[in-house]
Amino acid sequence: MTTQFVVGFARQAMELTLLISMPMLGVGLVVGLIISVIQAATQLQEMTLSLIPKIISIFIVLLIAFPWMMDKMITFTRNLLLNLPNYIR
């Protein structure tokens, strides 16, 4: 194992983590922004008003994107395990 391999493998793992978390983070950001605009317009500053819609929307996106996320994780793990003998050398 070379230093380049370890850095490349860590980079690939971090990219996969960011790719998998992006749908939920994006929806949370958009819903939070919309709720913040509504709160600013109505001057209603209640914390649960922003928390509950974000939790529900992130859960819905998780349910929708879960098959795609699992496919990406399984592909990454399968490639890791199939190439494990090459990595050990």
C-alpha cells in the first residue's frame, strides 16, 4: 500500500459520504430557508416551527433516496472486498 493509494481511498470514501448525504442536507437547507422566510415575514419565532418540518422532509427524502443510497454503498463495499487481495500487496 502506497501513500497515494491510502489518500485516494480516503478521498473516494469521503466523496461517497458527501454524495449520499447531499439529498437530505439539500432538502433540509431548502425547507429551513423557506420556514425562516415565513418566520421573518410573520415575526413568529418559534423553534419547533422550523424543526418539525425539517425532520419530516428529511425523513421523506430518506425514504425516497434509500434504495439509491444503498446501491451506492453496496457498490463501494463490493469493490472494496473484491479488490482486497490487491490492496494487501
